[in-house]
Amino acid sequence: MAGFFSIFRGNLTLTIGTIMLLLIVLMAIFAPYLGTVDPSTIRAELRGVGPSAEHWLGGDMLGRDIYSRALYGARVSLIVGFGVALLSTVVGVTLGLLAGFVRWADPIIMRVMDGLMAIPTILIAIAMIAVAGVSLTNVIISITLAEVPRLVRLVRASVLSLREQPYVEVAAASGASKTRIILLHLLPNATAPIIVTVTYQIALAILFEAGLSFLGVGIPPTIPTWGNMMSEGRALWLVKPHLVMIPAAFLSVTILAINLIGDGLRDAFDPRMKKRA
């Protein structure tokens, strides 16, 4: 535990980012208690009104409380971000280790990854929705398919540089199985860049989800998300800018917090990067 907290010592970027993200996570967890009203409740007198003492961030054009919807939107963004990170880590690390260490699997895996990287995320999302329908799960899967190739390439590159190290050759010569070599010698030494990359992928996933929802091919409109809120308010952007600016501000702060954590972890794992910065 002491070793974990030691990475925060003298690392202001990581500390600030972590505090910001913790506040956002708490906001999402306790949304039912922090919200002023149910996010789906429609009240005619609240249509398009600006911030007030009773409704802190005003109401949208259907008469729903923007503050409550923004709180619940944090839940969706974090679920998507961490869901994509978890899936892409499991799939990406597994395929990257195989591509880097099992020679016959390398060309097969990398050609598939090249094919996925050639397809824009929006097209993957549209294809998923056309086949399986609009849902949170399909959004997570479509974004994961777009993010996995980058992690596979990173892990593969790390393994290619590590597998020629003397300690790996000694382990192989002593009769250690490929699974043992991968789990005990290769994976632990590739952990640092994986953690940093996955952190940035959380931010990218949240941003992708907002973009897909904004375009109408992401989370169903009935679920409050920051992307859906911006999409609903864009038609009245010039006369009711708060309909777009408020969810955009929540999104920007969340992305900033996660990127600060990523930068802080990068500096902690590789002090040379901090010196260059």
C-alpha cells in the first residue's frame, strides 16, 4: 500500500487528476441523492429555462432538469470508459502477447488488427447497431474493436524487445513453458506502458461515446448521456447555449482528469519523459 501511494509523492499532475476523477466517480455513484429531481421527469414550466436557485443548471427543451441529467450522464460515460478499458486490456494484452512471442500467430493477428484500424470507429458503431440494435453494450463493443489494435501493437512491440533478453532465453533453455515465460517474465515487464495506454483509452472511449451519441448512433436517446444532451441542444445552440455548454463542460472536465492521470502515470513510470517535458 505504501508503494502505491509513493507514486503520488511529488507528482502534482497525478494527484490533481486522481482527485478530480474521484469526485466525478462519487458524483456518478451518488447521482440519485445529489440530483434535484428524476432526470426523466418532464415539467412544462422548466422548458428551456436557464439556471436558477431551484434548478441549478436550468432545464432542456422538453422540461427535464439538466443538473440531474448531467449527473446520470456521468454514470454512462464512466461505464463506457472503464468497460472499454477492461475489454480492450483483456483482449489487447492477450493478442499482443501471442503476436509478440508465438511467431506463427504474429502475421495472422497483426493482419486482423491492420484491418480493424482501417475502419473508422463510426462505421464500426453503425455496423454494430445495424446488426444488433442500439444499446450500451453495443457501444462498448464497437469502441473496443477500434481501441484494441493500438494496445495489441504496443504489447507486441514490448514483447519483441523483451523476448531477446538473456533472462527470457535462460528461462526457455531451462524448459519453462511458453505460458510460464509470458506470465512471469514478459507481462510484468510490459505492465507500465500498458497501464498508461489504457488510462488514455478510457478518455478516448468516453469521448467516442459522446461523439457517437451526438450523431445519434450511440446510446439510446432515452438514457441521459452528455452526448445525447449536446445532440438535443444543438438545434438551439445560438439562443440556448447552456443546453450544449453544460454537458460539454462535464465532458471536458472528465477527459482532462483522466488525461492528467495518464500524464502523471507516464511521468511516474518513466522519469525521463518528465525531464523532457
